[in-house]
Amino acid sequence: MVQTNCYIVSNEETKEAIVVDPADQADKIEQYLKANDLVCKGILLTHGHFDHIMAAAQLAASTGAKIHAQEEEAGLLEDPMLNASIQFRQECSLVPEVLLKDQEVLQLAGFTVKVIHTPGHTAGGACYYFVGHGVLFSGDTLFREDIGRYDLPTGDGKVLVESINSKLMLLEDQVVVYPGHGAPTTIGHERDNNRYINKGW
């Protein structure tokens, strides 16, 4: 209902896949995986808001893939009030099998994935950088020429801007950013056009 982006990252050689933010319509995600002969090896959550997690439990059950989230997001994921699912009469409570630490490096589906803890939109928000591929999944931390909102539980605008400037702006200009809503962008484009970016970084 809020047009959340769900991403399926697949390895052409192994036919393994990672699903980032299975927001809704688990059946549609499962059908895509089946139609393309893909095996889901992991589910990565950028944060715990309802519009990014509603299909996660069903997808995990049907594929056997483990749900991953940053360790500081566990409380929000488990609480329907904090993750806002209760407001939409679709109570959702998740307990991730894998809790991730900042700068942790995962090996999933043949990819090397670096966890970047970017609090601010939520306390346990995280971005996932695919090392060697120049791709970042930013959730609701960074959008094209904008940033995520910070007026929801555990959000903090000052912390969010600091996360973006001190962590994401360390990446190279050509890194492609796939956000939780809206169109893709690049780190370089945001460095030049996003009013929240400190140009000195």
C-alpha cells in the first residue's frame, strides 16, 4: 500500500538468491523464485517497519531461509506497536534467526555482503553493501535526493544524518543505491544533490 521496494538478488552461476525486505505478497515472491529456478538462501531486513517485513515469515517458512536483521532492531521487529503493523490491523511480530553486528561480513548465495548499521530511521536500521558489485541496499535510510523519516519509534533525525554522512558517504561515487521506496540513485548523485549530505565528506 506504500509501494515498498522488495529486491531479489540472484547468483546466475549457483541459482541461489537473497531477498531484501519481503514487504508483502509472499506468494508473488515465491512464484518469482520458482519461475526462475532460484533457491532463497537468506532474507535480509533493512529495518523492522511493517511495510518491509509482512511477507518475511511466510517466505522463511516456505524456503527455509533465515531472516537476518541488525541486532538493535530485534525489539522493534517483535513489537506490533513499534513496527506499526497494529495500526493497519495486520499484527506482525518477527524474531530474526540471525542478528547482525555493524561491519559484519556475510557470505550468502555466493555474495559477500557487508552490514552497515545506519541508525536514525530506526535504532537498528541497516544497509547492505554487496562487496565487489558496487551495490547498496539502503532501506529507508537514504533515498534519491532525500532521507528517511525519523518521527516514528526509535527514530532520530540527527543520528540519521550522521549515519549517512559518516558511513555511507565513505563509499565510492559509482555505488548504486537501491532504496526502500522510489527510484535507484548513486552515492555520487547523492553527494552532489542531497541537501542532507555534508559536502566535505
